[in-house]
Amino acid sequence: MPYVIGVDLGTSAVKVLLVDKNGTVAGEVSRSYPLFHEYSGWSEQKPDDWVQATVEALKELAAQEGINAAEIEGISFSGQMHGLVLLDSEGNPVRNAILWNDTRTTAECREIEAALGDKLLKVTRNPALEGFTLPKILWVRKHEPEAFAKASLFVLPKDYVRYRLTGELHMDYSDAAGTLILDVAGKKWSDEVLSAFDLPASFCPPLVESHGQTGTLLPQIAEQTGLSAATKIFAGGADNACGAIGAGILSEGLTLCSIGTSGVILSYENDSSKDFAGKVHFFNHGKEDAFYAMGVTLAAGYSLSWFKKTFAPGESFDELLAGVGDIKPGADGLLFTPYLVGERTPHADSQIRASFIGVDGSHERKHFARAVMEGITFSLHESVDMFRQAGKTVDKIVSIGGGAQNPVWLQMQADIFGAEVVALENEQGPGLGAAMLAAYGCGWFASLDECAERFVKHAKSYQPNADAVAAYEGLFRIYQQVYGATRGLNAELAAYRH
């Protein structure tokens, strides 16, 4: 049977999935690599560590019992966004990669805002945030001029791995959208942005669609991995775009709710002119000529993990959440805001911190647990609410991650979002999306949508309960007031944090 491979290049590890024509995962291998924090706020990795780990994982996957490596037709990629890899004229990195979660570039963000003004949101559709790529480029030029002088062009993490497998340099639109250099609607590198910072067009790699073939395996890589040198290699996409593909978010009205350490609300968009005023991210999708809007809650699943670690360290999550489903919406008048590490959407605020509001003597631990779950979901609903205010239809939400493991939480999501919520039978995330891009690129399907019909399998569906929806609508408006009411207090308290 023919197979494709999805390579998911994450921050802590690379995971490779072997998927057959029915969308069944036939094999899975992961390899980790180190993360370097030389100074506070810095986050770096060695690009060649990614390559070594990927090659080793592919070799182990191809050698698994019952797998004929000659039947593996294509490979595609999902990658951590925004990370800067600067290459010299020989294609070698001039320094470590600076990652998406590196926060050293605040001054460069202000420089970008001053230089571009209104053009920033008009062209790139996103605000200047420390995680994006352009601020990192400016930081290296300012602070490491000798390294920057050696740099001929930049790529993003997965693009470097693919380059080392094929010898060809490209970048897909979905990952390029996270650089602050792409004209998102025009699908081209922005001359305005490049000229504003005196960067030549040659500094950017050629752009390609996510399902576009970018070469075949180099002979030496084929030998190292045990794969055929004729294996087709496809561009792939940003991790969030591939996560959306892997969840079947490929048409208007479909939205993804992903609750991991952080939380993401991602909604499909086919109109490049939709204006969210920079309050949510707006990126090119991995599906051709499509886009997605995305809001982020920084401490989603982390809030519940923190609560468990602090108040129930010896218990399982099932034990922690016992009895939560018996409590009515609103946790008997107790609200939680999940600002444990600051917030991203809709409040880009590094100083805001979490609150429990409305505590009284009748509240038990289960009330606090329910309030944490509701607060996380309220935070995600701020993005859903903004999407609707901008005219988007949000009537079906695919829920993945930790929030999809608990039936009470899935029903809570349906009630707070006021939409149908569905879980997936076999959740594989961005790696499956990458495999789907390879399957589409190999010609197995006429479209990504057709591929999703085969590969993406829905499990149980949760419908909103009218009474709970009404209760949560009132509670949500109260929740939205907590940020403004506590912002000044938290700014003053910052002086006392260690």
C-alpha cells in the first residue's frame, strides 16, 4: 500500500507520521533536541539538530516491521512558526536559530511600528510582536553585525530541514505570513517592508504553495534514511495551518479550538479583505488562496495544570474534575481569568495576571476547578466573539487538545461558544495536516477537501444547551470587564514580583 509521511517539526521534538491512503497512521517516531536559553528571554536551537533528528526519525520509521520503504511516495512538513534561520552564500547557518518564543526584540518591534505606521497592518495583516521574524532579523543586524554580514537570505525552521533533504530553498505562504515581510493578501514579499528596512529582495526565498513539490530526496539522504531518492518532497506549512488541515478546517463556518499549554481559536477565511484591526492574527492558510484568523490564549491548558499542581498534586485530572459537571454554569458566582503569564488575544499585555473574582465561603475546590475551565473557555470565546463581530460565521467548532478529552468541558465549550462542538476520533494534529499535503501533492486526491473527507474522522458532537447559553452570555460580559478592572492593580503589583 502506498504511504506518505508528515514531518511535524516542533519546539521540543520532531514527530514523523506514516499515513496510508485511508488516512490510517501506520507508524510514528519522534526525536527530541535541545533548547538553549543563554540569557533571560532568549530561546534558540541549532538548525542542524533538527536535521539530524529528522533523518534519524525517518530512518527508524522506514525500517519498521511490515513497512516497504519503496511504497513511501511523498513527504511534507509542518513547522514551528516565526523562527529565524540566517544562511550564508553556501547555505550554512551563520548562527543559532532564534525561535518563536524568544522575547528579546521589543525595541525592534517599536522600530517597525515607527517605520511602517498604518502600512504594517494593511500589508502584513498582523501587529509587530516579539515572536515574529522581521524583528529578529533587525536584532541580529543591530547586535551581531559580523554574523549578519555573512547572511545571504533567511528561512524558517522547517524550510531549513527541507533544504537539507532536497538541496532546494523555498518557503510556503502560510509560514511566510508569520514573518511580517509578506503581503498576505497579495501573496508576495512586500517591497514596501523590504525597502523600509533596506533589505534586498534576494534576502527572501522563493514562495510556493504548501502542496507544491519542492524536489526529491538527495541521494545521500535517501541512503541515510533507507527511503527512495525518488520520494517527492512538498513544501508543507506553518504548524497552525497544518493543524487546521489535520482537523478539516477547510471551509467557511468551520473553526478550530485547540487547548494545549496555550490555546488557539482558528477560523477558516476565504476573504482576504476581512479586517480584524490587528486584534487577531490573520495568515495565509495551507489551502491554496485561503486564509485563517487566529486568536491565542497564552495560559489555556497551563491554567488547569497549574491549578492541579498547586491544589491537587497527587491526583489525576479525572479526580481533580470529579463533581465539576454537577455545578451549574457560573460556578456559583465564581469567575477566573487565565492571565497567569500575561495575555495575547484580545489584550496583548505581558503584565496582566490571573484573578479569581467572587470567592465566598460556600465555594469548594470543585467550584474553583469549574471556574478555571470556564475562564479558559471565556478567554477563547473572546476570539470567537470578535470573529462574529467582524461578520464571520462560527457555527461548527472542532475541538482538539486537552479540552477535547473531557465530555463536561466539550459541552461547556458548546454552551459558551454557542455552536456545535465536535471531537476527533484519531487526533494527530499538525503532523496529519502535513501528511495530507503530501497526499494531495502526490495526486491521491483532487483537493485537500476530498482528502479531509477520507482522513479526518469526527467523533461525538455536542450541541449548545439553550439555558446554559443564556447564562454564559451574561457571565461572559462580566468576564470581559475583569481585565479593565484589574489592569492597573496588576501593573502596580508587578514591582513586587520576583
